[in-house]
Amino acid sequence: MTDPKAHPAKAFRAAILHSLANPTDVGLEDSYQYFDDGVLLVADGHVVKVGHADDILPSLDPSVEVVVLENKLITPGFIDTHIHYPQTGMIAAYGEQLLDWLNNYTFPEEKRFADVNYAREVAVQFLDELARNGTTTALVFGTVHKESVDVFFQESEKRNLRMIAGKVLMDRNAPGDLTDTPESGYEDSKALIEKWHNKGRLHYAVTPRFAPTSTSEQLHLAGKLLEEYPDVYMHTHLSENQKEIEWVQELFPNSKNYLDVYDQHGLLSSRSVFAHGIHLCDGECKRLQESDSAIAFCPTSNLFLGSGLFPLSEIEAKGIKVGMGTDVGAGTSFSLLQTMSEAYKVMQLQGKKLHPLKSLYQATLGGAKVLSLDHVIGNFESGKEADFVVLDLHATQLMKFRMEHAQSLEDKLFVLMTLGDDRTVCDTYSYGQSVYNR
């Protein structure tokens, strides 16, 4: 799918903003590139170049179509580093913290994915929602059912999306019709890897739900899969909730801490992404940094389930990669703009500021780095895949009014983050082709 019929070059003229590096590492001024009147030139699914309209337009071949977008901002497509597609139908479920929420809402809904037709229906709805919110790449949980992931990849392939997903591994502490065995989980995952990993723009993630729902035998076989297929991902949860952490210690009494359970089974690497990581000790942070593993920061979910406030500044100061995750359906929105808004509030509650350019980095290039995909997506460097979103600066009357009073790029970006949602997204492009138009 990465070599569709050649598509002619097309130029998009609007304000354009993309990240070049982590502001925490290089400072704000050197972390981004902005063109108030810019042109993004794409061809055959890739970025040809980006720059000022005055520099690019005179050099364009007369045959190139120029799409003029007034009062719009083009950014790279958003990258969601943790989300559950089977939880689409139970988003906004009332009144529980993590463990009760799983038992009362999540497991009953996930049982429905034994029905392939239902799984397909939800996969289509889920991918539609991602596109409507400007998300072009996501790291996605399936269910324990092999077919749920097969269907998800089929629907992603139709849209030529760069997606990562995996079948849940869960052989205990869950309803009987939602469990596999160490052996069946291994065999099903292996078959899905052979079928889908690196097919077009698709990738596989070995996906233990979290330590309490897998035996040591299952985690050992998950590690074996990572040894056999060193370029697949590993995706799971870590230190989201205090009761969860206590439960892990009871189930794995020989572990030094929660992360050590995964570490003992060979699940830490540069392609390992751990959702949440709110309550980490120094030893866990040290091992995450040493192994180049990453954390997905999921603010709407953490607030919704009352899990805690993620200490972003402290985690980054310890050299750990961090991406942004919506964590639907504990997360309350598919929109990474809304997720950025909640991240800002999480930091405010800790007496810290989260700059809008830093948030944009985390939702684009930072997410690409977390997923080891920054060589192909995440910004508009020449040769990268043309995944991008067109944002309407006048999407609502309030936003239009506020933008007219914005004094700077940072001010405009913060308004987009704070007031923006799916209404802000005009167009979403994957590999240079439209996958959503408002």
C-alpha cells in the first residue's frame, strides 16, 4: 500500500507549523519552524518541501495544483501513543476507578468482539473518529480475540494509514471468555505478526494488557516473541493506579517493583511503550531510561479515573521519552487538541507550565520518536510521508473572536489547544491523500 498509483504533486498554501526538536532539549526558539504564509508541496505520498510561499510558488511547475487555505493552519498529523479501539462504545462510562471500571464496563464490552461483524463496525467508527480529530498514527489495543486485530488492520490498510496494533494477551484475572492461554496467545500473536507486521504502513505490537492479567508463563512467551521479531513493538500499562501497584506486588512477590515484572521477562526496549507511568520510583525511571523505553502521557484518562497527576517535567529530566495518548475509552476524547488542553491543566495543578509548542511536539514529532517512526513521520522534513492536518482557526465564533485578539503564534496555538476539538479539523491527509474532509 505504500506505493499506490503515482499521485501528481499538489501544493497547499496556508500558515504552516511543525516541530524540529524537543523544546526541552534545544529551547523553544530552535524547536519549531513556522511560515505565516507557507507552502507544503507533496507528491507520491511524501513531502517534497516546505517553506515560504514567496520562495516556493515561483519555482512550481504550472501543472501543479495550488490549494489555498485561508485562516487555516497546517500541522503534521497527530500521533496517539496509547488508545483502545474496542472501548469506543463505552467512552464516558460513569463513576469508577481503574479496577472496578475494567470489571464493570471494559470486560463486558470487549466480550462483544468475538463477533467479527461487530469488531469491524467498531473499527470503522474508530478510524473515522481518529481522522475527524486529525490523528494519522496510533498505537492501538485490540481485544483478546485474534479476529479483532485482523479486522482493525484490514480497515487501516484500506485507508493506507500508518497504524500499530496488537492482540491483547490475558490469561488470568479476567472473565473466562476473555482469556487466552500462554500458548494460544503466543500462536495467535505470531500469526498476526507474520500476516501484518511491516505490511505497507502497518506494524504489530505484542500487547499484554497489564501485569495482573498475565501469568509469568505468558509474559515469558511475550518476551520470546520480541526476541524472534526484534522490530515489533511492546505495548502495555504501567503504574496507573495505587491499588493496581499493590496488586502487582501481591501477584509477583519476587519483583522489585511494577516495572521489574516486565523487565524480568525481557519486555523493555526502545520499542516498548508503557501507558501512564504516574507513580514511578527512581529505580523504575532508571530502567526506563537505560532501556530507552517510553511512556504515554494520558491526561484525560488520568483525570477521569482519578488516577493521579503525571509528573512530566521530572520524568523528562530523567531522560525518558514521553508521548501523548488519548487512552479512549477511559480517556474522554479522541481529540489530541483536547488532550493537550488537559495536559496543560495537569501541569498547572503541579505548579508547572506546559508551553503550547511543547504540547505540539509531544503530539507530533515527540510521538513519532516514542514509536521509533521519526524517520518517516512527525514533521515536514523533505522525504517524510505526507501525513498532515488542516486546522480551522475560525472553527467557532468564540475561536474566531479570540484569534482576532491573539498577539503571537504561541497565543494562537494555545487558543487552538484550549478551545479546539474535532470542529477545528477541516481536512486530514494520510500519505498525501484525503481521509477526512469536514
